[in-house]
Amino acid sequence: MDFIKCGCGCGELRNKYDSQGRELKYIYGHYFKSKKIKLDENKVIKRYNELKSCPKVAKEFGCSSPKISNILKENNIPIDYRNYLKGKKYEDYFGEKVSKELRDNLRNKNIGISAWNKGLTSETDERIKKGSIKSANTFKEKYKRGEIIHPRGFLGGNHTKKSINKIKKARATQIFPEKDTTIEVKIQDFLKKLKIEFFTHQYMNEIKYSYQCDIFIPVQKGIPIKTIIECDGDYWHGNPEIHDYRKLITSIRTKRILDFERTNQLEEQGFRVIRLWEHEIKEMEVNDLKQRVVVSK
């Protein structure tokens, strides 16, 4: 059996490994004594630069690894926290004898032993059946009492008309998305240069498919009609000049249909709708937007 000196510096001997093969450094109760050891910081730093391992340096100086790392931190020495045993074998750390015992224990521990519930179901085993019923009943009862939320959300439920109206009102005051896209910001900057008053994310509840428009321009000088500007991304709104409708995913197809319906409904309500594609906006100058928005007499 291997013996080592206690890491606190008291000089007493102890077993190097415990019954499970783990390396031990201190006699029971001696760990905090290691803090009283006075070390030469210059020697510690020099040795660490050679070994690049706090545990190895601590072993040489007979103290704890955290004590070495604290000395290095106080002196602003960068510590390599990578596993210094990476790529090494059990023998490099535990020694040949202990490594063999560890391997044998791991190899023989579960040979021929299978899980007690392997192949059993609630139909064939009473224990599993009781556990399943208990879990299900507990969840159902808590869900009924409103103590927990169903993991699949509003499962199988239908909102009342009153609830739907509440949700619509709450959604009308929320801004989606929170951050404007680059093409929206560019158009907003152009409108500011043209000194045209506008509002962003205005909720349009005058139509069936109510939503928040990108930019709303009220009636003013040069704008005789309430105007809405939509800055549509070429991909997310399915620009027909670039993308084949048949190859678009379902959500983008739906968005294209909604864009068409909303434009028609807004125009029926007396709005002027200007839809600008992403590639147009990227090449657009201030005067180009002025020609599209401002109505000359």
C-alpha cells in the first residue's frame, strides 16, 4: 500500500488512495491546516511555468491545488484550466495496481445484471401499472385545479368570443417585431429627410385581417390620401419576380395571400398602399421615394 505525507505539512503519513481508488492528500480534518503553509511565491510561479499544472505543483510543495491557483491569481499569472490528464491513461494518474482494480470493478460490476423493469409494461406488471396511474392522476388533478400549465399549451381548448376580443386588444398595443429591419429604417430616414410625418407599427383594425403596418402616413401637404408603406423582404414575403410560388414553404405562401387580401381591403377603406420590395429599397434614393409617395399637383 502506498503512503504519502499529509498535504497540510504536518509530516504524518496517510494512504495515498481510498477504497474506491481516489487519490487523497490530507488526513481527515487537516485540509484547512494547509492554508497556514507559507510558500515562496517565486518558486511556486517558476515551478508552475515548468509543469503547467496546479495539482502537480501542489503535490511537490505539499499543499492544496487551490492554494497554488490563488498564488497565481494574486500575481496575475494565467492558469491553464484544461484537463492535464487528457489523452493519458488510468496508470498515469492512479498507478498500475489501482488502475487494474478499477478496470476489473467496472468490467465485472454489471455483467449479467439487467434492469428490473426491462421488458415490463403496465399491462404485465402491477408495480409499473400503479406508478403510471398514480402519476397520471396526480397530473390530471393538478391540471384541473390550475396548479400547473399543460406542457402542450392550450390543449384542445376553444377561446370564447370575449377572450378573443381581449387578445386582439392586447395584441394591438404590442409592437412586432421589437426591432425594425434595415429596409424599414432606410425608408424612415428618407421620410424624415423629406419632412413627411409618419407613424410606425400602426394597428389597422379597419379591415378583416387586422395587423400592424410598417409605416402609416396621415393626410398632409403633398399626401392627400392616408398612405401605408409596406417594406417587404424578398424571401419572407415571396417576391414573385425572384421566387417560384410553387417552391415556397407554406408559411410564406400564406403570407403572400394575406398581403394581397390586406392590400385590397385597405384600398376599399380609402387607403393608398405602397408595397416596396427589399431589392428596390436597397437601390432606392430619396428622390425615388419622393416620386412614389408625394403627389404633385
